[in-house]
Amino acid sequence: MDQRITVSKEVFIPELYFTNDGPNIKSYPRRMEYEGREYTFMDGLRYLVRKGQQLIQVFDMTDGSRDYRLQFNNSERSWTLVDMTL
């Protein structure tokens, strides 16, 4: 079983990709820069979470060997790496 570690640090997402889900277009992170390294994602899932008036998007992404949980804060326009597997 993979070990999940909590990170909770802001990261830079230089590239997104888009999917056409019927009438809706959804965006997902394609690449992430964290601690001087670049990670390219192959696939992922997207969830919408409401915290009071705030809408936060949560992404469970994989690069094929590790899993990452990211969140995008719409009001602050910031990305956070919540946790990852080792």
C-alpha cells in the first residue's frame, strides 16, 4: 500500500488541459512545478467543494507512478499540493 504524505504547499501549474464533457468543458492540471521538479500528469479526477461562499476545485491526479491531490482556490486563483503518495 502506498504511503500518503501531507504537503499543503502552494505550487505552480504552468499548463492545463481541457475535456469536453457533454455541454461542459472541464480543465485539469497537465503539469506541476514543485520544489524545483516538474511533474506531468497522465489522468485525473475533479471534484467541486463548497466551503461557505468559497468554491474549491479538488483534483486527484496521477503521473503513472505517484498520486497527487491538488486544490484550486477560485477566489485566490492559487494551487495547493494537498498530499501525495510515496
